[in-house]
Amino acid sequence: MDLPVLPPVLPMLAKSVKDIPDPATFRDAEHPGLLYEPKWDGFRCLLFRDGDQVELASRNTKPLTRYFPEVVDAVRAGTLPDRCVLDGELIVAIGDRLDFDRLQDRIHPADSRVRMLAEKTPAAYVAFDVLALDGDDLRDSALAVRRRRLEEALAKPTSLVHLTSVTTDRELARRWFDQFEGAGLDGIVAKPRKGTYQSDKRVMFKVKHDRTADVVVAGFRLHKNSTDERPLLGSLLLGLYDDEQNLRHIGVSASFPAPRRAQLVEELRPLVCDPSEHPWGQWEGITASGERMPGAVSRWNAGKDLSFVPLRPERVLEVAYDHMEGDRFRHTAQFRRWRTDRDPSSCTYQQLETPVSYDLADVLGSVGHH
């Protein structure tokens, strides 16, 4: 490749904040304020193009090119400049919303399966920054300049290559924060318009949905540093009851300090039960419906042990979570407190807040600068 910016490149990062930042705190004579963007729920991806040579790289600089052949073909056949480096997100949409599980399915060693999925559930690329165009390295240019160049480069988006919407209006960003979640997006990103592109630096701001739920603790996995002499808890397996009173696996809670890991093992030991007596005892690997169950092999590391210690579902825990992916927590839930006042059978999906319904096509259709 003959580009002014070549891989590997680490992308610019964002730090979490509680509220959408006020643009008044980011004044600059030439490029005042902030740009607000939807936070896409996909794979962060840097796109490098030099003519027919196209490379896709993850946020950790690992190659993604072979997993998304339809995106590579779309870039080659589309209207992007022949020489460019973009920052964006790979997404998969099912119906009117994003589907992160279908995106993860694409990381598969069999080329035949990758190509089958590329046809069945094609991915798309949403660009939100540009690092280089033609012979120009734009990383030292202000975001306001980069955004203008990006809009020129993507003046004619295609069905698989999109330009993300942006706004300078904080109140519109608040409405996006509430509305776009119904299409599977998980927050808002705010970027100083005067800011340069700073690889691997948290110079942007992200605001994500923060909610709580009361869940049933149904098991735990041991930590990788656990020993027979000193067992350490790695993560708690969480469940909720569906309308048929089946206990469904909804996610995990982790990230405990070492003393707390040992304490939790002792605290939960009286609840350990035989797998045959557990609601999930019949779950082994992946069911016929394709639902991933506790104990299934990791799609990222086939050698990783995901077995768990079953517990009688008698303890209720309040956790914080930011986003649902189908009927599961999208990310690791945060331990808040034990709820000794709650009956486990009362922990159902009905307590979860339902996001405002919003068609993904409307998000992509609103592309532009507002």
C-alpha cells in the first residue's frame, strides 16, 4: 500500500462520562464546541484503501479483512476515494436494529461459513472519521476539518458504506440518546471540534445508558488464578425468569478485587448444588435452537473453560447494566448490592426498561450534519 498512514494504527478512544458534555466548555475561535454522534454497537474498525487493496483492522490492530468480504467488495466497487484511511464501525443489522451476536458469528475460521454469512447477514461499514485522503495525512487537522473532508469523500454513500450522522446541537443529541437505542445503538459520543486525531488516547467522551435490574444468582465460574487451596470467584452467572417461569441466562457480573473473590466463594458455598438439580443442568454447549448456554465453548478461544459451579437460585442481586442485546446484557453487569428483600421468582424480564422503538433505517437515513 502507498498511503500516508499505514497499518498498524491504534484508534482514538473515548472515556465514559455521566452526562452529555456541554459544548460551552470546548470553545475555540476557529472550531468551537463539540460534535455529537450516535454510538454504534459493532466492531471498531480502521479501513485502509489503496485502489483495489483494502484492509480492515480491529481496535487492537488485528486483521478483520477475511471476515467481511462483502464490505471489502463494496469499498472496491463504491465511490470512496481510491486512497484513504477511515475510522468507523462494522455493524450487522437484522430487520430494523443492530444485532451484535450476528456480527460476532463472523469471526469464524472456516472461509465457507464466513462467505455464507456474508451473503445471508451482510455487514456494513459506518465511517465517522478520516485519517488520510489521497496523499494527505489528516491526523494533525482539527476534527471540524476532518469531518468536512469525510463528508466530501462519502458524498455518495452506498448500501454497505455509510457516513454517520453528527450534530452540534446538545438537545438533539439528548433526543438521539433516547430514540436511537431502539435501533440497537448504545449511547452518544462527543468529540471536541478543535481536536486532532490522537491514537490510543481517550480524548473523546462517551455517554452510555445506565440501568439497574434485580437478577437471580444461578452459578459462578472460578477465576483463572483460583487454586484448590484458595478458590477465587471469577464471575457470577445471572438469570431472569421468562413468562413461562423458565430461568434464562442473562449475563455475568465480574471485576472483583482478590479478597472479595475469595469471600464470595465462601459466601456462596452453601448454595452449591448438583447439576441434575439445577435449572440449567440440561444445558450442554449450544442447544438445537442455537442459543448459547453457560458452559458452551467460547467462540473466541476454543480452549477456554467456560464450565460453571451451579447454585440453587435463591439469592437476588441488584446489578447495573447499560444495554440489552436481545434477551441478554450486552456487557458485563456491575455488582451493586444483595437484595435479601426480593423473592427470586419475582425477578422477571418485565422489570427491564423497554427502549423507544426506532428503525435503524431512520438512523442511517438521517446521515448528515444537523
